[in-house]
Amino acid sequence: MRNTPNSNTNSINDLKDPVSNLDSRFNLTLKSVQGLLKGRSFPGKVLLSRRSDPLDTSGIHGSPREFTRSYSENDAGPTSFQFFIHLKQEQFQIKKATESSTGTSQSKPSASPADTSRESQKTVTSARVTDSARIMKFKKELSAPTVTLEKLRQLAWSGVPSDMRPNVWRLLLGYAPPNSDRREGVLRRKRIEYLDCVAQYYDIPDTERSDDEINMLRQIAVDCPRTVPDVTFFQQPAVQKSLERILYTWAIRHPASGYVQGINDLVTPFLVVFLSEHFEGSIDNWSTLELSEEKLTNVEADCYWCLSKLLDGMQDHYTFAQPGIQRLVFKLKELVRRIDDPVSRHMEEHGLEFLQFAFRWFNCLLIREIPFHLVNRLWDTYLAEGDALPDFLVYIAASFLLTWSDKLLKLDFQEMVMFLQHIPTFNWADQELEMVLSRAFMWHSMFNSSPSHLAT
């Protein structure tokens, strides 16, 4: 029997089953998107975390696991949203099959065991086919004589298979050329070039450095042990030394910004991804002692060049006074005001400035705000965005902030400051991150092409 908005049973089930309630709220968002596709007006405020009344669950449900992204100027058009909704339907079925097989839905009304078994087998098979199809698309694109970067970006936005991530990231950043015949030679030449830079700038006595360079190197040496302190892998001496060389060499070659605290965090996803080509299993069991010097220096060089490519698109984020980040913080404040005026007014009335918490978010690209095991998935989307990343970061930050809208409305100034500096994401899994990305995608499609929506 389907639930209806006026059903008392549905209301009770929503209270008992937060997962079902989450699906229902996501369903409301998708229905709003469908309304947009049909040319109907939609409310300025579409916020998943603010709706608590019973909702109609007879339409499309969704579990945020997989998304596509259109990179044309018309990326709010029907094609991208329709495929987005189609994926929601598929992934909801997959999640329900998983719940049935693990017994997490035992408290809900269920079909007969035979029906449940057949449905589980059917949807789990569908999940395998879907995963297999995505992997085949990646393999087909990566094995082409010349990779079509636009297609690769569309695939990568939804997440990259871990074993393909190193190659995909090198390509998305423009470090590795799309032409497969040139790729190996280019990588070899760039790795040698990096070693030459290290010899020229890092492997020299302090007597050949300026006072500013000495102070900068000392600051880097202080920051390296503080980098992702809860992951023991980054405390290994060889990893610390690699971080130091990468950061110092980059800073010397980019004198307009030099080293800025927070850039050290941006190296860590690259280190983990490129080292994953040489290690298996959990990062907790990795040891750089098992790697040859050549492999370790190749990884270090790849990290350096990929960091350089990433920061090329956001240099004013790290120049004097960091105007790029201040600009993003202002845009975030305006976007939050447009999407959720009650939260915006509550923060303003209590004197909370967005700079007090969002500056760090943009400075470290949210690495410090989510569990480290989710960072690579987040960065798949970052790198797929390419040059549009700074703009899209605003929507991700808005989605991340408004995940906690109900909580924020209950806090005073001091409590909000403490909460936003220590957001409780330690138990987050893929689903929470995908929800953040899905909202960001939707809001970006609604507002980014119409800046007047955000006008004061």
C-alpha cells in the first residue's frame, strides 16, 4: 500500500525510520526538479533538511549515490536532470535490495520471503550491471588512442573506480596528455624536470637561501606533521619529507603566493591516490619502506605537478589577503540568504560572519571537514569540474552548511562558532557526501546561470 501525505501511518513511519524520511525529503527535491523540467515555477527555497511533515512517497525515490554533470552552457536543461532522476530510481532500488538482504528493513511491512528474495536478486543483479557498465565506459574511454576529456569529466563527476583514479586524475588535470602515444614520454620528462627543481631549490644549504625562504621552509616543516594528524600514514618520515619538498618547491616557483597554510592539505589526496598504484588494502597498512626510491620520487613528482595544475585555476585564493577566497565567502553568504532565509537571518542576528568558518572550508577545500576516507570521492567531482571548480565550490559549501540548518537555528553565537569549527561528520559514509553533492548540483543548475536570483 502506498503512503499518502495525509496518512497517519506514514507520519509514524517517518519518525521511526530516518532513512525512509531522508528518501522522502530527497523525493520532494526531485519532484521540484521535475517541475522545473515541465516549465512550472519552483520555490526559491528547496532545502532537504528543513522539511519534516509527511510527504508523498509514491513518486520517484532516490538514494544519492551516482550523478552525472552536463558541461554545456545549458547544463540546467532536461537531459542532465532526466538522467539524474533516472539514476536516483536505479540507486534507490539497489539500496532497498541491500537493506532487505542485510535485514535492516525488518521493522517495515514487507512482502513474502519468496517475493523479497526474487526482488533482491533482481535489484542486486541490476546494481552489478550498472557498476559493470560504468567501469566499462571508463575502460573504453581510457583505452582510446586519444581520450575525450569531456566524456571523461562526465563519467568522473559521479565518482571514479579506485584502480582507475590515478590515470583519470592525471588526465583531468592536464598533467598527462590525452594522446596515449605521448603520455609515457611526457610523464617521464615532467618527473625529471621536478627532480631538477628539487636539486635547484631544495637540496641546497641555508646559506644560499634568503631569510624569507628560510622562514618559509621552517613553517612548512612545522605544518607537515600537522597534516591529517588522525591518519598515521602521513606521520611516516618519508611521507613528511615528500610533503616538505613538494610544498617548498611549489612555493619557490610561485612567488606571488609563496607557501600558505592549508596548501599542505591539498597535497594529501594526490599522495594517497598515486601511492595506491603501488599498495593494496587499507592506508593504515601502507609503508613507504616497501617502495623503491624511483617509485617514491615518481609519486612525489606527480603530486607536485597535479598540485600545480589544481592551483593554477585558483591562484588568487593564496595570494596576499587571499581575495579569491574572500570572494567565494561573499558568494556563499548571498547564496545561503537566497536558499534559506531563516538560517541566514539567524546567523546575521547573532553576529556570526561567514568568514569565521567558511574561510577554512575554501582554503582547504573541505578536507578538514569530512572523514579522510571520503576525500577522494569528493575530489573526483572537484577535478571533473575543471576550471569551473571555484564557482561550484560555493554550492558545495552551501549544501554542506545547510545540512545542519535545523541545528543551527537552535544555537546562539558561541555555540554556532564551536559547532561550525567542529562539524560532526566523523560517522559520515558515502550517502551523506552524495547528498551534499546532489543538492549542490541542483542549486548550481537553478541559480548559476541566473545571477540575478542572488541579487540583493
